[in-house]
Amino acid sequence: MAKKSTYSNESISSLKGADRVRLRPAVIFGSDGIEGCQHSVFEIISNSIDEAREGYGNKIIVTRFADNSIEVQDFGRGAPVDFNTKENCYNWELLYCEMYAGGKYNTNDNASSYQFSLGLNGLGLCSTQYSSEYMDVVIKRDGYKYSLHFEHGENVGGLKKEPYNGRDTGTCTRWKPDIKVFTDINVPLEYYMDVLKRQSVVNSNVKFILRNQVGKSFDTYEFQYENGIVDYVKEIVTDQGLTSVQFWQTERSGRDRADMPEYRVKITASVCFSNKTRLKEYYHNSSWLEYGGAPEKATRSAFVSQLDAYIKNNNKYQKNESRITFQDVEECLVLVISSLSTVTSYENQTKKAINNKFIQEAMTDFLRRSLEVYFIENKAEADKIAEQVLINKRSREKSEKERLNLKNTMQSSTDITNRVEKFSDCRSRDPNERELFIVEGDSAKGACMQARDPNFQAIMPIRGKILNCLKAEYSTIFKSPIITDLIRVMGCGVEVKSSKTSKDISNFNLQNLRFNKVIICTDADVDGFHIRTLVLTMLYRLTPTLIDEGKVFIAETPLYEITTKDKTYFAYSDSEKAEIMQRIGNVKCTIQRSKGLGENEADMMSLTTMNPATRRLIKVMPTDAQRTAEMFDLLLGDNLQGRKEFIATNGAEYLDNADVF
């Protein structure tokens, strides 16, 4: 019997110093994976951007080194790191070693060092330092050069200060994210390209230079948009567009609540309508609001209300026609909004959405008034926009009608799926979101049932190894209850014409497929591999269009569970196991082969196999159908001599790796 754990007064502890980030990086960075590591990089870049936006320096240099270290150099005022008499300690200790310490808490104060700041919470710089293998900082200001060195979140050697006669000022930071903190620190070049391009769009006065180390040399890229968001929109709309590119701007003052302080907001927007391109991007204090928040709500309200009013006033609606929706508008909308405010309420530290009430109200009113004036002054373009939006609306309504007809057809076939033994359907009836998991046996079904999302994931167990459809006659295939049940569940019929097919199985129609993904989920062993191959063979012979259309997937299941005191890692191959063992170093751990699907806990099944956010799926590709057919025939067909030759040539490789299937 397992020993019961105790929960006493001594069970409560607190993290201190660097451990506050190193042991729980996802709290600050949103993830302990590559996304979190990328956000830590952005925290340092954003400090340099804040300086440049205030008018201190017009160039930022970012260097990506081959060893995964990063350097960010700006030409601003340089971070104050000397002794602070008010706080009775050195500023470098506050900035680099203290959470919630910084110079950006009073941005709404006219005497503040910053007005429109990306950094607000005093967390980013310190947290990035804490999560680094090392960090070296060189600061030039006030006629001195200051140097700092940190290792694994701890300062080494204190502050070094020496006179500096050069005229340049600024901060240069080089650091390497710690692989002991993040599971992946290889930030791809594409991330830097994307971030610096976006920042150049909304900081037109700054030149961003990216240096990427390749061997002993560096490839260099420069990003700058002289006219900011207007040039960006013109670049995106490569066709002539329905309309010209518009640029609107305003400044407002207000408050989120009557008893709260007033603050300032600057809003700029670039707008164009196109029947070939669509885009919505929102930035606040130059942070890309991937999830929108207040700007998205303002855009939806303003564009729908003004376009609806224009269509009504110009009698463009047909009799008894329904009102347009934002979905109809965004089908032809290209919109980039960049806003700045002296008070900002970000959704969290990752700054992907804002929720300021006043910003939403101000932006809604600004967009409505700008659209109203634009429509009055450019009636020809307004008519084009209205007509395209109405085309989008009517096309959407027609598609919805067809979808409802399909839904009714699907519902009429529900009695068929209900008669399929042991099939467990999902709640959703939208074929665009439904997933079918084909699993081996009842025990695997039980584990998957506990781990699945019943809203959109259905489970179909198959009992043992199914018939080899490559070798069998159609008359034999359609006598197999496993195969016919699976075809009924999918709902799309088969691509063969045979008088021997079941009366419940129709000719193939992709529109009748009841699932967006058909996922084969078997154990990571020889039997699982064999069953997977047989199911793939069946689909390849009876419903090849499902493979051609990218509807068939294989769920990768882990081979190993590597458990340390604080974390469990999953390795999907021997090479991944070796990589994880190298990453965790000498940390004590246990390694075990992953159990069969039926033996796994629901949480583990969800994490590794079922959850779309964390699972691994392999799409079955039709890139070389002829070669696939030949390989299926070689392995499972009647070509005995060819199979013998293949085994003689390649058998040793399969024997050496037989336990990794």
C-alpha cells in the first residue's frame, strides 16, 4: 500500500530569488517551451524600443548567434545602474535582480521618463536575467561604461565602472537562455524576422538591424518602413484593391472609470478594402495584440454599424434581407491599427491583448467618424465596398444553407452510427471540427474516452488485426464487420463499384464525410505498427481521396517517459530520449517504456495524444501514390520474391530498431 503524503505547516514553502522564474518560467513568459523563450527575447528588445520611441536612438541591432545566444544593442540613454539614494541600493540590483522594479510605473505622469511604454510591470528584464545561462551587460551613460555579468540568475563580480570618453550612449545586452529553464532555446531566425518587421511597421523612426551568424560570418537584414503602417498596407495589398489606402489618426483623453485618472491615447489606422487580400492587425505601444481585445471589439462595432447604415441609406439591401455581419466585412478588409496610451491594461505579461474600456470607446468612435467622412468624400469607393460586403454576405448565407442541408443529411444517418457497436460519437455535428480516433481494442478506447474532448472527438475501436484489403477481393472485404462499421461511421462511402457492397455503404462522396480528421491511434510497438498499416491500407484502397485531401493522420505516441523530481518528459524516439538525457544532465531520473494506450492515465493520454495543443499528428501524404502502392504491395501483397529481397536487403535495420515501432 502506498504511503500517504502529509500536508502540514511545514509543507508550505516559497520560491525566492531566481527560483521564482527558473522553476516556474511559464508564469512570466506564458510557456516553458520555445514560445516562452521567444517572449523572453522580446522583453529585452522591447526595452530598447521604449527608449527609441521616446526619441533616444534611432537604431536597434539584434544579433542571433549560432550557439543560441542573443545580443540586443540600442543607442538610447543607457539604463541607470549606479547607486540609488532613494532606494538605498544600486539600481542594477533593482533592474536585474528584483521583480516588480523599474522606471515605467508612472507613465501617466508628465514628468515620467517614459510616456508610451511596452514595459509596465518591472518583470521582463529581471525575469530574462533569471532565466539565462549567462547575461553580460555593457551600459554607456554619464561619461562612464558600466559592466555586469550574471550566471544562472546570480550576479558575479558586482558592478564594474570605468570612465568613458566616447559620445555614444546606450545599452548592449548579450545572454543565452538557459536550457535548464526552457525545454527549447533554439529560437528560429523566422521569429526574429517577424518581430523586427512588425516593430519596424509601428516604429517608423527606428531602423532595425538583424545579424544572423552562419558559420564565422553574419547575414544582415534591415527593416524600416518610412511611412509606417501605410507602407505596410500598400505592401500587403499587391493587387489594385477595391479602394485606395486610407490613413486616419487622432488623439483622445479619457478614463476607464469616473473615479480613475485621465490618460492620453493616440490612435493611427491604415485601411484598405480588397477582394483578394484580408488582414487585421492591432498594435498597442508597439506590442502586437495577437488576441486583440479592445481594438478588435471597437473594429467589429464601428465597421458593421457604419457599413450597415450606408447600405440602408442607399437602398442596397433587398426586400426583407438580413443585416450584414462583421464576417462579411472582414472578408475584404485590410486594417492595421497602432495605438499608444499612457495607461495600459494588458491581459497579462505576454501583452497579446488589452482591455482598457476607454481605449475601446475612443477607438470605436474614431473609426465610426472616420468611416462616415470617408464614405461621404469617396462615394464611388463606398459603393464598391458596400457591394462587395453584400456579395460576401449572400455567399455566406448560401454556404450556411448548404451546410444546414448537409447537417440534416448527417443527422438522418445517425441511426446508422448508433447501430455500430462500441462506436462513441461526439456532441458536435459540424464536420469541420469533428475528429475520429481509430484505436485498437476496448482498453485503448477506455483510456481515450477519459482523455478526449467529447465535444468534437469521437472514438471507434477496432478489434484485433483487420483484413488485409490489398490482397482481398471486394466480396470478402465487405463481409468484414470491422471494415463496414468503420465505413458507416465515416459516412463518405467507398470509391469502388461492387455488387457485393453492403446496402448501408454508398458510393463515395467527400461532402458526406462526418469528420475533418481521421486519426489512427495505435500503440508504439510492433502490433500497433501492423494494425496501423492495415488500417492505412484499407483507407488507401477504399477511400484514397481521404488521403489525397489530407484528412488522414497518425497519432504519434511516446516511446519513453523520463521522470525527474520536478517534471516528466516524453520521448518519441531514441534520438529524442538521448537529447532529453543530455538536456537534464546529471539530474536523477527514471526511464521507462511508455505503456500501451489502454494502461495510460487520462492526463497523460490527453497531453501526448488527444489535446490538439500538445499532441503530435503525422499527416498521411499522397506525394507519391504510385510508390506507396508499390510499397504496400511489396509488404502485404502477393509478391513473395520481392518481399524476400526487400527483407534480405533491409531486414537488419528493422531488427535493430524493432522495438521503436
